[in-house]
Amino acid sequence: MSEKQAATTEDIISDAMANPSPAKSIGDPGITPLSPSHIQNDTDQMQTQQSFVVVVAIDFGTTSSGYAYAFTKEPECIHTMRRWEGGDPGVSNQKTPTTILLTPDRKFHSFGYAARDFYHDLDPSESKQWLYLEKFKMKLHTTANLSIDTDLHAANGKRVKALDIFAYALAFFKEQALKELSDQTGGDFDNNDVRWVITVPAIWKMPAKQFMREAAYKSGLVSRENPEQLIISLEPEAASIYCRKLRLHQMVDLASHTTQNGISPTENAGGAMVQAKEHVRRNRQSRTFLVENVIGELWSELEEGDRYVVVDCGGGTVDLTVHQIRLPEGHLKELYKASGGPYGSIGIDYEFEKLLCKIFGQDFIDQFKIRRPAAWVDLMIAFESRKRAAAPERTNPLNINLPFSFIDYYKKFRGHSVEHALRKSNVDFVKWSSQGMLRMSPEAMNTLFKPTIDHIIQHLTELFEKPEVNDIKFLFLVGGFAESPLLQQAVQKMLQGRSRIIIPHDVGLTILKGAVLFGLDPSVIKVRRSPLTYGVGVLNRFVEGKHPPEKLLVKDGTRWCTDVFDTFIAADQSVALGEMVKRSYTPAKPSQQVIVIHVYCSEKEKVGFISESGVKKCGTLRLDVSGTESTSPRREIQTLMQFGDTEIRAMAVDVSTGRTVKASIDFLSH
């Protein structure tokens, strides 16, 4: 079948004036969009309001995860989860590491500190059989053609289905949260009374968001029959919602630390962060945060139309969002599509790994990771706590404990000592200390941070050059990586006083608390920007001089232009919550049961044809028209698509009967 013909089978006729028959003559999914239009309406059509007793948000992070909740009757009380068993020196453990352990026969064993400690205590010969996974969330961002069957690699090199791992993790959080809620309320807490919220990076594409939803269905968090019970929250949006409620004692304002008595601002800011941490530690016991139900003190300084940027620096990704405040309710409007990239703090871990490869050889490190996976995990934990001690003003070295099995295995592998390797490696700033530690100078540590911080600063610089991003009053630095004094200093240097930099105290929990607030009122973000251009391929009447001759298709004497891109929504276009894009389609044959329409997307704002470079097939719109056969000679299926929410949704109606047609958009099946 020639390409031209192939294209026509998925082409749709777009010409409101055309006579109604051409669709039928084209063949299979011939569908005629009638009148394209954008309609503004309330979201009622899409979701029926359910009443929930409690909102539970799960922050499923690359490096650490946790949950928080609030009862709908006391929305100003946000409870963060119980303390976890375990914990690391120098790391505040309000959340638990995103690590999961499966038994040798692939059953769920444990999550978080429990998984890590159990894995660590296994005998090396035994640990090879167990499946241990960490930092696996990034796979959803980096996999180009993500599907339900995407695999992950455990520490021992074995493959597991990503969907299973994500479902196990969500099932674990469901169990923990319901247990805590049952203890709180003194009875068995019913999952149907919970509205669940899962946080994802704003720069994630639709397949990754849908993957999270599929994992939630698989884990039993919510059922497919009741999709509204789960909402996907975008991480920087959640942070933004929480930051609006901040009281002045709940944050550090880097800009207000001006030079006094000869102390440089950075030292002062560092001191402020230490005090903030102390404050958090004292309040940690309570685990309940009171949120102002009015707008916080900081916002009393904001006027209608003021703009601010949220920079969410997590373990895996950095997400930048630009919001504008709308008073009096304090609703939010997105001014520029979310941007960012895989520049989270795990980039520093990769740099450390590269450094070890340089000193000890890539061949050894690869072998060591597979042969002694638990010791490798130990080494990375030791590095993690030193990573957190890195600071611009630091002068004394950072010592990293090398596990005994590393020293021992290296000697067997190479025939000489670790000390010898360090001496001959020519890596400056890294020495061997007689206590069996790698001794890194502060310069060496700062060098590991540099590539990641440079990426973030470059991205911020580009963002601030956009016309929509001028006049920014505040920059909120949130996410676990925001605690890094090196990152804080770099952002300060880049902004040069253009905006005030605000860091909430319990910066690692900002997203979690904001996600709870979002679950209590998802309509707080009134206007978003579409990250991509979405549309379908259609047939238009061929116009000489306007359409390229190679797109001409003659069917029953009528000249058509194939492959025309019918835009539903353009990249960076503003779209209000509840705004619908409306199209009408007609089945090709009266007996047709399902209409399948391919959805295309592009990063470009203007797209003419689906065959242009940069346009990809990204999903399918399915309309199940079975059981809607009607006597009218021409059935019209009116489809409504909603792009203003955190996920894209579709619904459809058979115009002649008024009956609802089952409609779905799928971004995961290829």
C-alpha cells in the first residue's frame, strides 16, 4: 500500500461546508469534523463532584517519597505521615527513600528504609537473588516510547516490569496511609472515602502521567470505574499553591540577608537556613501544619497581576513554572508553559560515579555494582550525607567512608590497594585518609555539583529572557535540592536582585503539602498553558496554489488535500479550566462499532501537515459508537476534549440520540 493511501485511511474530512457523503467513500475511519470550536464551560460536564472525607497526597519522588493528608472538614490542618523506621545520619527523614525490594520470586517485600536495611543485611551470595530498585522514577521521563511493558533494571541487573514496581510502591503507600487513618479515626477507614492525589513533574509528557494512573489502577489505589477518585497534581503547581499560604516565619528570604557587620550574604543565608532547620526540627514532633485559610503574609505584598516563578529542584528533575496571582480569591494563572529537564540532584551522584570510574576504572566499578550491590548502595548513602554538607564557604575536607568490601574487592580485582590507585590516578583534590576514607576537598565536591547547577542556571537564564517572564516579584526555590547552599548561591548570583528568592522552611515537604491543598480544591489553578500542539490529520478541499500538489487525492471526482493538521490546541496556548475543544465526527459505515482517530503532537506552535518534521503520532482517540445505531441517515458524534487540566480528557455524545458515547484518549499503546 503506498504511503499516500496509508495516509488516507486515517485521514478525516474537515470541511463543514462539504456534502455529507465524502466520509463514507473514503473507507474505514472516514470521519467528518463539522464545526471546530472552543467552548468555555464549567467542569461539571467532565466530572461529577464526589464527596470525600479525606484527601491523601503521595509525593512519589525520584530519591524520596512520602504522603500527607487533610480531612475535608478541617482543610487548614495538613498532617504529614508518621515517622519512618530507620533513617540516615545527616538526612532529615520526614520522607522515606524511594527504594523497593522484591523477593527472589518477585513478590513485594519492603519499601524505603526497611527495604534498604534488609537488603544491606543479606549475605552477599543471597543478595544477588533479591531485586532491589532505587531512583527508578526517572525512567518514565527518559523513555522515549514509554508503554505498559517498559522494563526497569534491578541492582543485580535483572529486568522487571516498571508498571509492577510503580504499582507495588503505590499499594505500599495506600496501606500505610489507610492504617494511619484507621488509627486516627478509631475504625477501619474505607478507601472510597479518600481522594488520592499523586504528584508528577510538570514537564512530564502525557504518556508518563497516564502510566502513573495505570499503576494506580493496578495497585488498587482507585478503580478504573471511578477515575475521579485520583487526581494528578503537577509538582511545581502544588508548591505554588502551598507557597501562597506561607507565613513569614515559615520561610527564608535570601534577599533580605544584606551585608551587615562585614558578614557576606551567603553566610548569613546559611545561618538562616540552619535556624530554619532547627525551627522545623522542633515542630517536627507535631507533624501537623496549620495553613492560613486566608492568603499568607507574603501574599499581602502581592497585588493583582503580580508574577512569580516556582523552581522545583528535586532528585530527578527541575521544573520551572511561571504563575500570576488573581485577587481577591488568589486563583492562579500560568503565564508560560512548564519547562525544565532532568537536572535533579541525582546528577551529582552520577558525577561522583564518574569520578570513581576515573580513579578505579570503569571495568571495576561496573563489576563491583553487580557483584556487591549492597555495598554499592552503602557507598552511595555515605556520599549522600557528605553531598548535603557541601557549601560555598566550606574549607575543611569531606570524608567518605569506603565500605570494607570495596577495598577488599578492589585488591582482589586489581592486585593493588585502593591507596595505590588514588596515588596514581592524578585526580586532584581526592586523597586517601588513613582511617579508610576518601578525603575530598571542598573544590572536588563543588566540581561534582557544577554540571547540574550549570544546567539549572542556564535554564533559568533562558526563562527570564522570555517576554512573558519579565517583572518577576518572587522566585520560590522548593524541592529537596533547594536546600543546597551551592544551588542557592548560584541562583542568587544569576538573579542579581531582580526577584526576591524565597525558600520555604520545610522545603522537601512543600510539594506534599501543596498537593493536599490541590486535592481539596483542584480548581484553584484557573488557566494553564498547553505544553505541546495537539491535533489530528484531516482531508480538506484541495485549493490550487495553497496546497502542495503531492498532497492531492482525487476521490469520486472531488479533489482533496491529505495530511492536513487540524489543530486542537497550540503549544503555549492559554487554556482555561473547563474549556473544551469541540469536534464532530461521522462513522464511515452505519455498522461501524469503533472510531479510532490518531492524535498527533508537536513542540512547534504552528503546524500545517501531519507529515512535517517534529510532528509525532502520540496517542489515539477512541469513540465507542456500538449500540448507538440510529435511523437517521447520518450519525454525528460530537466530541469534547479538555486540555485545561493536568491530564487531557475526552467525552462524546451521539447528537441524534443525545446518548453518551464512551470516549477515551490513550497515550500509552503503540
